[in-house]
Amino acid sequence: MTVDQQQPAGRVEAPAADAPVPSQVKLVIGVLLVASFVMILNETVMSVAIPRLMDEFAVTAATAQWLTTAFMLTMAVVIPTTGLILTRFSTRSVFLAAMGTFTAGTALAALAPVFPVLVLARVVQASGTAVMLPLLITTVLTFVPVSRRGRTMGLISIVIAVAPATGPTFSGFILSNFGWRWIFLAVLPIAALALVVGGSLVKNITTPRAVPFDALSILLSATAFGGLIYGLSSIGESTEGHAAVPPVVPLVVGAAALTVFVWRQLGLQRRDAALLDLRPFRSRTFSVGVGMMLISMGALFGTLILLPIFLQNVMGLSTLETGLVLLPGGLTMGLIAPLVGRLFDRVGPRPLVVPGSVAVATALALMTLLGSGSETWHVVLVHVLLSIGLGFLMTPLMTSALGSVEPALYSHGSAIMNTLQQLAGGAGTALFITVMSTRTADGVAEGLDPVVAQAAGIHDAFLWGAGLAVVAVAVSFLVRKPVTPADEPTPPAAQATPPTPEAPALTPEPAADHR
């Protein structure tokens, strides 16, 4: 097989270090950002609606929770395949398929006559969502110069962190004024518009390649990540005696399948045929960045699940009031993300990551002081501090980690990071809920008032979170500026091929020839 035949898809000439981003590329990235935000928003939008849906469809809390669990499971199963998808198919085809699938799922959810149809609609939504974010990240890494990459990745941080944070606020507002179907009806026209506009703007900016299709890897991936996510998400139910299957069963099956999956990928990647190429982990910067991201996402999702419980069950706030209390933090993270991106372009990751990790640890420590008599403004300030810390972590970690990966492995690096973020979210949620539930049950058994017992459980959960955040502070000093492809010779297997002639308007300005 010749070198040309071994070329990865999407290999275009990298833009010059200080080249401006072409206007049409900005439009494409803008469309992908809006589409990704709307899609990721739906990952957490159902948490507030579950009580209403339990009454509507006459189902138990454990059954209703499948609306969130099914979404996370589907994301965990599909995301590992996105490296293969982005290699085998053109950018335009992937966008149309992902956005079309999400739009169809949203319409189905809005019209769902029975609960199983609503769960199916969530699976369809998640199938499109799982592909969109890796597509966005790969597009940015390919077409945005290194010197401008931080500010653009800052916008992606808004999608990753702010969209899940504002999901409960959005659904709380809808539910306080309209029926639950409007959660989907409000999103449907935005999704349809993004599909139409994106269909006309998004062009083929990569060169698809017919790589081998390993069915066993897909089966192992689905079993591994699906089992781990399901096991983690059912730990909370297990502590209350509602889990359909003991969590240890899917966790053991998932861990065993993951071991075999990793072994198989290490063998397949030697001939460039892996479903999820693991070579990005050879970069120390990537490994450290991913490790820090896991802790950050665990803290984010754990907090997102506990704070609403605390605000409603302990402080007695309504659903809408809970959403409004959490809104300033989400908005703050969105507002500072572009600024953090610009700072990253100027000073690199460590000056941002170290204070960011300290802020997260401090915020989680302050959350241990919350109680039934706490003022609302106290919760708002602490949540805003947590959001600022996470904002200073997300963009530098994601940009430095993925920026250290060989261009040929951008799509796989993105798939790895997004897959592990799902696992981190599940692990963070499981940890916080398990600690809270165990401590609450012990308190009730000791004769404490249920509200006081739950407040004590939430205190312990945040204490554990603060402990993990302290570990992140120590690891943050290991983060360093990535060595980009421009700083070192490019291996023959990753040499660029000419851009696709189908989309000349999207081809970045060619870099100077250093050969």
C-alpha cells in the first residue's frame, strides 16, 4: 500500500501561524457552535421535568430517569465511533446526518404519545448530538491557526460547560409557563433552522477515506462505555433500593469489555484501522489535560445534580427559582470563555489552569458551609466562583490537550476526550449522589429530621468534591504549553494532501513551505 493510500481523511494544508480565519470558515464554525449548543443543552434539560413526566405518564422515578440515562448511554456508545465516522464521510454529510437525526428526534419527542416513544426520541436526539461536537472540534483544529485557536476553543467551552448548566433553567422556565412538550417545541424551529442554514453553508472540508470497519470493536465499545455509564448512573438508585440491576454487574462487564477494547485498538492502530486510535495518549500534555478535564467535568455534573436538590428540598425553592439561582453561574462561564481563550493565546495554559483549579477547590469547600438557613445570594456567589474556576480550566485544558495531538489524529483525540467526559460526568454524579444518599440514610436512621439529614449528606458530598479538587490543584502544575505540529517535523504518514476541490472557499491559506 502506498503512502497516499494510507493518508488519513481531512488532511488539508494547515493555515499559516498568523493567518486570518477565512470568513466562510467563521460562518461554518458559527453554525456548528449554535447547533452544538442546542444539542448539548438537551442533555440536562429533562432533569427538572421528571416529576411532571412521572404524573403525565404514570411512571416511577426510576423509570422516568431513563430519559436522562438513555441520552447519556447513547452518547457514550456513539462518541467512540466518531473518529471512524469523520474519517469515512465528508464534513457536509456528517453535519446533515447529525443535525437531521437530532431534529427528527426532537419532533418525535414533542409528539410522543407514550413514555417508551419519548425514551426512543431521546435516543435519536443523542445519536445526532454525539457526532456534532467532535465535528466542531475537528473543524476548528484543522482550519484555525494555532495563534488564534484559544479564543475559538473558548467558544466551544461555552457549548461544553454552559449548555448543560443552563438546561435546568431553560426547562424550569418552560415548565412554569407551558406544558412539558414545549421543552422540545421551543428547540425544534432552532434545530430546523440550523439544519437548513448549515446545509447551505457547510461544505466538504475533508477528504473521506475508506478505512477498515471493525464490527467487533464497535460491539466492545458499546458494551464497555454503555456498561460503565449505566453502572455509574444506577449507583444513586441502588443506594435507595430502586436499581433494576446491581450496579456492580454492568460496571464489571463494562470494565472487562473496556480492557479487551483497549487491547484490540492497540493492535489495530498499528495498521491505521482502529475504531478509536489511542496514540494521542503518547503525548504527556494530552494525558495530563484529559486527566484534569475528567476531574473538572465530574465536579461540574456532580454539582449540577446536587445543587438543585439542595435548593428545592433543603431551602424550599421552586423549580423556576432554582433555575434562576443557577443561571448567573452559567452566564458567567459563557461570558469569560472568550476572554480566557484570548489569554490562552497570549500566556499559555498553566497561568490559567492553576488559579482555575484553586477557584474550583475553594468553591466546593465553601459549598460545604451551605445549610437550610443559607441565604440565596450565598449560593449564587459560590456557584459563580465555581463557574469562573471551571471557565479558567475548560478552554486551556481542551486546547492544549488537543493541540498536542498529531493532525492525523485530531478526530480520534476529540472522540477520546468527549467519551471520557461522559464517563467523568457519570462518575461525578455517582460519587456525589452516593455520598449524599448514604449520609442521608444514616442521619434518618439516627433520628434526624429528613431535611437536616439530607443537608448533612450534601455537605459530605461537597467535601469529597473539594478533596478531589485539591488533587486537581496539584496536577495543574504539570500542565504545559503543547508542542504543536508546526514546532516539530511532521511524520510521513501525517503529511498533508491537497484540499478537496469541492470546497475551495473553505480552504485555509497555505502555510509556507519549510521543506
